[in-house]
Amino acid sequence: MEDVSIPLSDRVAGLVVVMLAQPITRVAALRLTDVQRREDGTVALAFGDDPVALPERVTGLVSAYLEERVVENARGADSPYLFPGLHPGDPMVAAWLTTRLNRLRITRHERQGALTHLLSEVPATVVAKAIGYSPATTAARAATDWQGYAALRSAAAR
């Protein structure tokens, strides 16, 4: 998070993937309007019905990115996307963002781990509503994880 040799855009995108279990396609499609800067100085991201407030350290990083938002192609300066693409008005291509994040060892496995962690801490319906997943997806994932846990505990007890 503090490694200044990593572009700020990659740090922000990576944190969204690993903290909020977001697929890279959804991260790439984030619009500036999905980022809410609140009067109290916090920042929230909207993926579902209710925007998710970011922790203070992440708020600072996102705020810095918004202030310094560098567009790789000047034609995208007016882009409505948080991560502008090379073509005017387009978001960054998800495959390119995937490549950039994979170089940082942020992969689908980290996102899946983040989702598993969220589901271990918060009910599946709350996770679904907050981060924009379908309730069926989070419920199935939570049930699978708990079934696996129960099977392991049962096997260990024998």
C-alpha cells in the first residue's frame, strides 16, 4: 500500500480487489460517480445498494489518486471512469488491468480469498448487498465454505 514504486492507480485498483472482493472487470468499469467523498473526509465506493466506507488509510490513498489522477492518454482527461482507458470515454481494458495487477501478485485467488474472508465475518446477504454480488452467489459460497469446514471437523473427530 505504501510502495511508491507501484503506480498509485495500481495500488488503488489492487486494494479494491483484495479488500472488497471485486472482479477486475468491475474495478475497471468503476466510474468517478461511484466514488463518494463525504463531508467527514471519508471515501466510500458504490458497488451495491449501499456504498462501502473505506478504512482511513485506504481513504487517503484513494483521495491522493483522485487528486493526482494521471491519464495515460491526454484524450481521456475528461473520462468518467476512475481508471480511464486509452480511448476517449472508455474505461481501462480489464485484461490490461489484470496484467498490471498480476505483476503485483494480485490474482483471482486473492479476490476469492477476500470474498471467503468477508463471508466468514459478515452474513452472506449483507456481503451481497454491500459489494454488488448476487445473494445466491454469496449464499452458495458461504454454504460451501461452512460445509467444507463441517466435513473437516467431522473427519478430525473420528
